[in-house]
Amino acid sequence: MKLWVKIALFAVLIIVITAIWIGLHMFNLKHTDTAKAKPDFVITATVLQKEFEDNEGTASSKYINKIIEVNGTIASVTPADSTHLNIALKTRSDMSTVICTFQNITDPSKYKSGEEITLRGECSGFLMDVLLKNCAIVVKRK
């Protein structure tokens, strides 16, 4: 076999091994435990949504990938799929809410529309609604 073929095969092998290692590393990353994490911001759902509506670019650079503790009134509780639950918090806008996605909530029937709640999650952006992922309940008030 020619030398350049051996070098090319060795380079491909190194690339494949590196890709496998990176894939395994990403697969095994742990999510931030938002229930125990210190929030970067404490804010109401109405103010958070208003900041994104007024200036999405500024709000995105301020909040995305940050832990946010948000207080608000539950607008709706809907299952996203078999293991995820979405709780939408009311804002002053009829078109936009703050949607908080939870993993593995054991009893979603505990959460009803109209109840005050404080939760913590990682902001992932704004698509008509402000999106928080990996959420955890901090306080539920009646």
C-alpha cells in the first residue's frame, strides 16, 4: 500500500475516534439542576415577556442560557410528551406567555390554572413565547 493511502486512512481513523469521543461526552453531560442552582435573575413573567417583546436582541443577550427564577400565574398546564410537562405563565400580552418545560413531573394534576407559582429554569429564547427549559418548582402559592 502506498504511503499517502496509509496516511489518509490514519487521518480518517483519528477523525472517527475523535467524533465518537465527542459524541459520548455530549451524551453523558448532566443538565444543570435548576432546583439547586442560584438564579442569575429573579423576575416576574410579565416583566420577562415585556423585555423580550420590547427588544428581543438585548433581552436575548441578557437572559439566554441564564438561570431565571420567574413568578407568575399559571395560564395552562399541558403535557409536551410522555415525560415532559409545559406550564405556561400569564403575561399582559394575549399573544405571548412564558412557557416552562419540566422533565419527569410525577403529578401534573397538582398545578391548576389561576394559581400563583414561582419556578426556576434556563432561558432558551423567544418564539412568540419566552421559553424556559429544565424547570423546577420553587414555590407554589394559593
